[in-house]
Amino acid sequence: MRIQTAALAAASVASFLVPFMMSAVAITLPVVQVELGASAVELSWVAGSYILALAAILLPVGRLADILGRRRTFVWGTGVFIAFSLSASLAWSVASLVALRVLQGVGAAMILATAVAIVTEIYPRGERGRVMGILVACVYLGLSVGPLVGGMMTSLAGWRAVFFLSLPPGLLAWVMARRIKDEWRPARGESFDLVGSLFYAAFVVCCVSGLTGLASPERGLPLLGVALILGGLFVLRSRSTVHPLIDLTLLTANRVFLLSSLATLINYAGTFAVGFLLSLYLQVVKGFTPMHAGFILIVQPVVQSLLSPLAGILSDRFNAAWLASLGMALCALGLWALCGIGVQTGLWEIGAILALQGLGFALFASPNMSVVMGSVEPRDYSIASSLVATMRTFGMTLSMGISAVVFGFLLQDRQIAPDTIPEFLASMKIIFAVCAGLCVAGVFCSLGRVGRR
């Protein structure tokens, strides 16, 4: 098998696997809540811990892969992801499930930090657009079929069986990666900034933990204070060491890249919790099975996967920043519409709103990435894509954090059940309103790039 074919197969399957497992597990949460007796806040952590681990170590793992070898890191990451996915099926409590989800996120970070870098190294410049298109399609395919397959598996065999779905694609990616004989170590011989990496990871954990703990100010505010200190220490460390985790001048000296990264963070912070909340809404409020809820939730990622290639073509012909701003505005409109759903809301209304969200996200994602890569020099392509991926993951974490904060205030330690539906609906409307406000702010952030180079 040619090295190009093996690399593309491994990266494509891995690009499918990570979002597939994320969306498949999300659909199981109401069942997990009943079996493990999880509160609403604990349920948020089951979903968010996986993404928190991604946000905390994606940059350090990417840097470590450049030193030790990208192929090696990818192979080990696939193994770690499979091992802890299977282990999660044996979770005996909410705490154990959260811990195993964190370790599953470590494997996912090792995969995401290296997959795109490997295929970029192997394929010539003239073929990279086609290859990136395949990888993006695999990501959206994973997001699309995850709720459907996860819902069916949960209905047929229980939520624990969902974690076994990682085994076939994970093994395929591992085997394909093992067929690649080349190795890439662009930072061979350079030191790894362990201190800076610890500052960064601790900053992310404290920041998100503080946000989710704001329902109890005596716990949340001190953590946010510690996060502020750790963030400052990370910046000081990055400026003083020879080989920092990231070169901060990429952010401080490039306004377009800074605004594009911030727009990514805002967009994902505003939109990621939609699937989590609507999964609970459809199953608890509407009474649908996980499988039926998956059929409904599939609308948004299907629209995204169908329209994203068109959005990419449009971004080559028109101002990409304008298109991304339009997409952000449509996301805000969809979130505002979600504020109005209640017990009597029809499925066609929910489907229409999800389609609108999919359109907005498609118009934002591809053009925004086009602006990002067009704002940096070729030597910075790798770090630029890594930083944006980190912002994307951190935005997902913040989105779940917002949900946990609101649930903590209104539901406290009570479960989401028929007798707490009024409180759940009130919480959901507040969360959607906050997220809509974020996306409105994101529109202005995105427009700040128009006309800049």
C-alpha cells in the first residue's frame, strides 16, 4: 500500500472516529443519568470532561509530537483512545466515567494533534485541498451518524455498548498508521517546555472548573482567580524560554489571526451545547427514545456536511470574512429561535431551527478557516491550525461550562426528570439566550477582520 493511501486512510478514519464518539456518547446521557444516578451538573461533566482534556493538552501534545515523532504519537494516541473507550463501558460510578472520559480525551488529543500534520507532510501542495476536503467530510460524517448509531445502540444494548463502537474504526486507523514507515520530527533535539505545558493545562482546568463552579461562588471564584494567575505565568514563561509551547507573537502581531481565533472560540462556545440540551429535551420532555432523538438531531450535521464544500467554494470567490460573519449571525438567529421552544413545540420547528444552525455553521467554519490560513506565512501553517483547533476545543468546553453553571443555579443537585421539566426548560432558555448573545458579539468580532490583511 502506498504511503499516501495509508496516511489518508488512517487520518480519515481517525477524523471520523473522534467526533463520532463524542456525538454518540452525547445521545446516551439521559440513560446514563438514570443508571448511575447522576445530577444535571454531573451529567454536564460526563459530556464536558472529554472535551476539557482535549483543550488542556492539545497544544502540549502537538509540540511533543514534533519532538518525538508525529507518526509515533498518532499510533500511540489511537491505542490510548481505543483502550479507554472500552474501559469507559465498565464505569461503575459517575466519577469513574468522568475519569475515563478524560483519559479518552488524551488519546483524542494525540490523534487530532498529528493527523492533519501527517497528511500535509505527505501530499504535495496541489493535492492538499482535496485531502483536507476528505478529512472535513469525515468529521461531519462522524458528527452526523454518531447520534443515530449511538441512539440505536443504546436502545438495543444499553449505553455501555456505545463505547465498543470505537473498536472497529480505531483498529483500522491503527493498522493503517502502522503501515507508514516515514517519521516526521521537525523539532528533533529541541527541548519540551514542561513547565509551560503544566501552566497551560492547569490554566485550562482551573478556568473551566471555576466557570462550572460559579453556582457556588465560594468554590468557583477562587478557581477563576487561580486561572488568571496561571495564565499570566504561562505568558511569562512563553516569553522567557528558548523553545516555548507557542510563539505568542503570532497572536500579538497578527490582528486578523487573533480575531479569527477569537471568532472560532465564540462560535463553538455559543453552539456546541445545542446537541447536549436538545438531546435531553427530546428524551425527557418529548419522551422520545435515544434512537428517535438521534434521527432528529442528525439534521444539523447533515446540513453542515452538505453545505460546507459550497461555503468553501464561495469563500474563494467572495470575501471570506463577510461569509463567516453571515454564518455567525445565522447561528445567533437559530439560538434566539431555540429560546422559544417548550413542551408544545412541534418537531418541524425544531428541525427547521437545526437546519438554520447547520447553515450558519457551514457558512462560518470553512470561510473562517480560509481567513485564518490566509493571514499567516507558510512557516506558521502548523501552529496556526493547532491554535485554532485549541480555540475550537476550548469553546466546546466553555459551552458545556455555561450549561453546568445555569443547571447548578436552577436545578442544583436534582436530576432532569418529569417533575423538574419546568426548571429544565427555564434553564435551557437561559443557556440559549446567553449563547445567542455570544454569537452576536462574535459577529462584530468577525466583522473586525473585513478589509484587513
